[in-house]
Amino acid sequence: MGLIIGDENATQGMTKAIYDKIRQVMEPIDGTSEEQMTDIRSSWKKLSFAIAHGVVSHIKSNMEIKKIKTIDKVSVQGTTGTATPSAHSHTVAIAAEDADLEFIETNYQAGQGHVE
């Protein structure tokens, strides 16, 4: 899953997760009317968006990827022929396979392009 900031209305992404947690922790507020809570929630949504935007932007700009290993199957096949200096030629077929070839990811180009 990609890192999704969300929107100022806190309907998706990290903004929604932060806003939902703020409401869970902060509500109810004793002695506060529903009209006041509407204004407070609006402020929490803006705060949630600001936090999510800062966190996701910082991670995308500064993340370092290290020691990630993947294993995959690689197959190589090829066919070629010999030159014909005489009246006949020979065909050579090459097939190779490695079922557990290990690849190691690096922080290529200072981490750019790894995280969306």
C-alpha cells in the first residue's frame, strides 16, 4: 500500500487515521455543546491533515531502503548457429534456470522512486 496523505476533510489516508484517533482519545469533552464540537472537529481535521502531510512528505523524501532481499525465478534461453565455412552448420541451444536467485534492493538514487 502506498503512503496516502488524505484530504483536509479527513475522509481517507493517514489524515483519516489520525483524525479518528484524535476523536477516540479526546471525545467527549465535558460541557461542550454540539455546535462547539463541530468547530473543534473541523480544527482537528485541519490538524490531522497537517500532521499527515508532514509525516508522509518527510518519509517520501528521506526514507532509506536497506537490506531488502527478494527471491525470484530467472530463466534464460537462446539459440544460435555456427558459421558455415563448409557445406554444413551446427545449431547450439542454451537454456539456464535459477529457481532461487536472490536480489538485494539498495537505496538507488538516494531512495528516489522506491516509495509512492
